[in-house]
Amino acid sequence: MTATTTAPVIATPAGSPWPVFWIASAAVFLVSLDTTLLYAAFPALRASFASASAADLSWVLNAYTVIYAAMLVPAGALADRRGRKRIFMLGAVLFLAASAACGLAGSVGWLIAARALQAVGAALLTPASLSLVLGAFPAAKRAVAISLWGAVSALAAAVGPSLGSLVVDSVGWPWAFYINLPIGALALWFGAGTLTEAKGNGHGRIDGVGMTLLILAVGAIALSIVQSESPHWTRGELVIAAITGAVSLAAFVAWARKTPQPLVDLGLFRHKTFAMVNLATLAFGAAFAMMFFGFFFYMTGIWHYTLPQAGFAVTPGPLIVIPAAVIGGRLAARMGHRPVMVTGALIYALAGLWFKTMPGETPDYLGRWLPGLILNGIGIGLVMPSLSAAAAHKLPPHQYAVGSAVNQAIRQIGSVLGVAVTVLLLGHGVLSHASFVPLYAGHIGLALMTALLCLAVDTRPKAA
């Protein structure tokens, strides 16, 4: 991979790297939790803001999704050039302040503005947290550490609806945001004293033109996807948004090729492993979102579970993600990520086949749902953290944050696509088991595509 800036000196800390891991993981746990927790709070928000339209309230979700996706890569570049600890701490402060503002919101406009600020804080936190983990661990232990980091993120996203249902039903929707404050405050407190800045990190010109173009590109593309089923946006407006995003992305690529210090070094994509991992991340991100939201549509629409019941019914799958990620990380450290990801993607495809054929109209959780959920958790635990680890495997130290942010932004776009497809297939009319056949067929196809793309990944450790 090529480099366009002077690389900072990354020294592995003399002490244990695990305190850095836990501080970084606590922050990314909150970010991932907030991406799904609010789905459980949405009915309570509609009751509290009865005069607001559903379209207005949808921006409580969409503002976060669009801004988070658009800001990830610029935030990664800021972390690489201005300091990972500095940007991590700034992101934590913004995220916590915005969480408090969300809980105190007295109007929908205030809540949307606070969610937008929360998304900016989340975008600053995410790539900075992974780059801190990368810098803290020696190369031989990074595969396990990053797999665990990715597992924490996947676990938080998956338990969000069940935890959100419990919190909202018990103490009200503001506590869906206040729950961030104690954990985030602890991460800030320990981070101030434990985290250290990499020597040489904190310098370098910021590519303002590239940052503006990329924010516009990703934001416009994400907007055209999340509003695809909105009755308040015409097809023409959505096409204009999509074209604006595509043109801005092309302009960003042209600019990055000629400027001496681009926001993203396009030479990263000339490395086959980095390119294939990011394509696999797009496919798997869409498949994960389709599976995740399909679960809730099925349990509430076919089996008539309440949202809290559906949330708790899904929980065994996420609980398997952590041990699967630990095993996958240890295997990847010895033999590379390819066999772990290919095996995980095939298991994930098998889980899709199970859900496509086994559950019926009559609830049978233990016999016809739980086995598929176990397969699902194993597949996610092997694939999702390994994708993050493989994407970061050969990044030069001065591009830890921006390189990992590219991968996370692509996963976010995949997730946005998956949610849009799920709503398109299941968001209309009365549901039956047959309604889910196209959804799970897509799940299987994307899982197999992930396995095929991962065959080109090579992160095998070199012989001494």
C-alpha cells in the first residue's frame, strides 16, 4: 500500500494493552447500541409527540443513519492526522452531550438536532477506537483483539431492541439515551488517564475539498436509500439525490488522484485483500440487516410476539457471537482470515436456508427457530469481526483510522441497503411465511457472495 504522509511511530505500550481495549470497546458498544436501540423506543416517541407526523419522527432515525455514514471516513482521517486519543475523547464528549440533549428534548426538532450531533460524535468515536486497539496490541495478537472489538459491536447492535424495549417499558423513552451517560462517563474518565497519543500522530494537512466531496457523496447516497419508501419524497427527488451522490463520489476519486495529501489514499484499494474485504463487507452488511429486521417482522407479524418478547427471543444468537469471535480470532492468527470468513459465511447461508424453510405460521421457538438462531450467531461471530480485522490487517500505521473507517462506512451503507430491501419486501400488507421467502433467498445469496469474495483474501501470517 502506498503512503502519502509521514507515518507516525506506533509503539506498542509496555504494559497490558487490555485497558485500552476495554475503554475503546465501551465506547463502540454505546455507538452500536444506539443504532438499533431506538427502534424499540419509536412507538413511545410517537405517543409523546402526538402532534408530529410519522415522516417528521422518522428523521429521529434517519438523521443519525445518514450523518453517521457520511462522517465515518472524514472522522477516520481526522483521527490519523490530529490524534486518535484526541478525536476519541472529542467524540465521546459530543456523543454524551448529545445523548443528554436527546433525553431532555421537548420537541421533535430538538430531538432530531440532538440525534444529528450524536451521529457526529459516534462517527468520531468509531474509527478512533479501532485505531487505538490496533496501536495497543502487537501484530501477533491483533487478530484476536480486533475480532473481540467487532464482536462487541455486533453484540450491542443485536441486543439493542431487547434492551431498548425493557428500558422504555420500565422508565420511559428518555432513558434510551440516558443509559449512555454512566458507561460513557467511565470511558472518558479512564480514557483520559490510560490512553496515550502515538508519537508523530497529530500532524498533517486536512484535505478539506476531499472531506466535503465525500460527506456529500455518502450522505446523498444514504439519503436516497433510507427515503426510498417515504411518501414524502418523489421518485425524481430520490433520483436527483442518488445522482448527486454518484457525481460527488466520482469527483472525490478524481480529486484524490491528483492532490498530494488526499483524505483517503486510493492506493489502499490496489491491494487485493483490502478491496475484496470491503466488497464482502458491503454484501454481509446488507445480509445482516435483512436477517436482523426480518426476525422482528416475522416474530411480531407472524407469531404475534410483542416487541419485548421478540427482542428477548433473538438474544441467544448475539450471545453466541462473542465465543465464536474469540475462536475465529485465534484461528485467524494462525492460518489467516480466509478460512474463518468463508466457513462463517457458509454457516450464515445455512442459517438463511433454515429460516426460509423451517418456521411456520404456528410458533415453535425451540424446535423451528432456536437452531437457526444458533447457526446465525456462529456465522456472524466468525464473519463480521474477521472482516474488520482483515480490512485493517495490512494498513500502514498512519492510516489505521481512515482505512478502518472506510470499511465501517461501507458496512453502514450495506446495512442501510439491507433495511431498505426489508422494508420494501415486508413493509406492506398482511404478512405470511411466503412473504419472507424472497428475503431469506436474498440472505442466502448475499452470504454466498460474501464467501466467494473472501476466497481472494490473503492475511496468512508469514513464516518466521
